[in-house]
Amino acid sequence: MHVPYLDLGLIHSRIQKELDEAYHMVMDRQWFIGGKADEQFEEAFAAYCGAAYCVGTGNGLDAIRLILLAYGIGQGDEVIVPANTFIATALAVSFVGAVPVFVDASLDTFTIDPEKIEEKLTKKTKAIIAVHLYGRCADMETICRLARKHSLRVIEDAAQAHGAQVDGKRTGVLGDAAAFSFYPGKNLGALGDAGAVVTNDKEIAGKVRAYGNYGSHEKYVHMYKGCNSRLDELQAAFLSVKLRYLDGWNRERRRIAKEYTERIHNSRVVCPQIPKDEEEHVFHIYPVLVEERRSFVEFLGKHGIMTNVHYPIPIMEQGAYAEDKGQIINYPVTKRICKQEVSLPLYPGITEEQIELVIQCVDSF
Ligand SMILES: *Cc1c(COP(=O)(O)O)cnc(C)c1O
């Protein structure tokens, strides 16, 4: 038996007819940028998140960057970023000319450790980017309290957490503005690159739309030195189809994760905790920690089980950040995660037999 890490073909084959219809709808209209499909998806996704506004963007990295631009964050500013995240979070900050200030993760949740934020704040700090990593909400209550105390913006990087909830509120409305990615492998994925900004702030929504449209609110009138980062009609049409399945897929992801955590019993493999009822983790990734990572991955591979690592090298140790000296950084938890993390296969449609094989193999390692 083979267990792929993710099976997009399976997910898409089940909704093939609806995706075909979406394609034909756009082809019939022959209108590809800034039309009805975009408008409909933005409205549906804003409603899904419980937010007033959604603005489609070209990808998730741009969604973060456009929020920073809209808030006027740039040269001379600092932004708090978790050390344990995909590099896009930090790159967005660097791209606008601001400095990402890294804060270590909590070992219990893998998200930013809010206890370690305050010591990194300076007069230059403008915002905190809370990343809901692996599908789990960051500790937004503590982060928002800190932000209020120090007059900072809270930006959610919700690229891995479409539909995740705390106390009945979904990602997208847990801070001031949120960035989503619809990269194909995400919980809600397009059939190409796509992203969105979600917010209740009308002014920010308007600025994000303008910045992503050559700095223009009105054709050929340019308020800002913007860029081109828009959601196209085809992707919007596909996303509207897939959005209808998101809750079901997330429920399935949670069920699989629960099964892994409850049934894997191997003292050499540390499984993620399943949060209590008031919090809905959407398990974009199911991360386990294993000291002997290389042999573990090889062992699973020999049994036909594919895995991934999220992420092998801390951002501050990447060549891209080699010149950013001067930060005294201490990130033992992030270092441990980067050394020991292994992502097990988890996707809608994985069979009971496949789950069984994963559990048996992990236990027999
Ligand atoms: C995927 C991802 C992004 C970037 O999204 P793209 O659409 O690939 O640009 C940003 N942050 C996190 C945490 C991600 O996982």
C-alpha cells in the first residue's frame, strides 16, 4: 500500500464536475480579471470568516505585504514575527523595508510564545504577525492584549488555518487584518497561486485593493506606488466551489488528527496535542517530533508512507537573512522543531487502511 503525503487528484476528482462548470462559466463570459467570480468569492469568503471585507490577491505572501503597506509600515519600523514559520511571513516584512524581529515558539502549540514578545518590543515596533501555524490558532487573547497595551497592529497570517476557530470566532477576525493563501496544497487551495486579505476595517480593505491594483481606486488614477496582485476570475470561480467543501474537509482533518494522537503510542514520537473544545484546530499539517528524524523518515518511506518536514532550516539561518546581524536571537524551541519535525500524511479522502498503516508503522519504529 502507498500513502502519499497529500492527494490533490483524489480531492479534485470528487468535485470534477463542479470545477468543470466553474471553468466553463468563466470561459463563457470571457472576462478574466476583476469580475463577477471575484466579487462572488470575496463576498462568500468574507461571510465564511464572519468579516465585513475580503480582497482577493495574487498569493499569500502578497496578502501579508499589502496589509503592511496599507498600514503604512515600512522603512525604520519593526514587526514581531514568529521564528517558527514559513519564510513568507518574514519576507513580506522585509519586502516593505521593515525589520522582522523573531520570537521563539511555544513547544506546546508550535505557534509564537506570547511570553517572549514583550522583551522584543522597541519604540520602532509597529505590529505583531500572529501565524496560525499548522492550522492551530496562535494565542490571540494574549497577543491582542499585548498589542492594545503597546498600541500595535495585530496581523494574522492565516495561510495554514482557513476555518480554524477560537471561542466561535474564525481566523480572519481575530486581529486587525488577516492574510490567507490559497496555494493548491492549503486547506482551501486554488488551482494555481491565489490569496486574500480579510478584515473588518473598511479603510484598510480599500487600501489593500488599491495597492494590489497599481495603487489605483479608479482607472488610470494612481494614489499610491502600488503593484499588481489580484485574484483572477478562474481561480475565484474554483475557490467558490471548493469553499463549499471546506468545513467538511476540516472536520475530516480533525478526525484523522485525533485518531493519530489517540492511537500512536511510541515514546520516541511526540504527537501534537488536540486543543480543547473552544478551539478548532484545522490540521493543515500534523507535526510529530522525532529525535532520530532521518531513520524515521526512511523507515516510513520503506513502508510506502510519504512525509514532509515543516521546516528544516530556521529563517534566521537562511542565506536570505545572513546579513541581518545585530539581533540577539535565542530560539531553542524553533531549533528543536526544525531538527525534529516530521509531517505525517493527512488529507481529506485518506482511507482507514492508510491511516491504520501509518499508525502501525509509527508504532513499530
Ligand atoms: C503558504 C504560506 C504563505 C505564503 O503563501 P503563498 O500563497 O505561497 O504566497 C505565508 N505564510 C504561511 C504560514 C504559509 O504557510
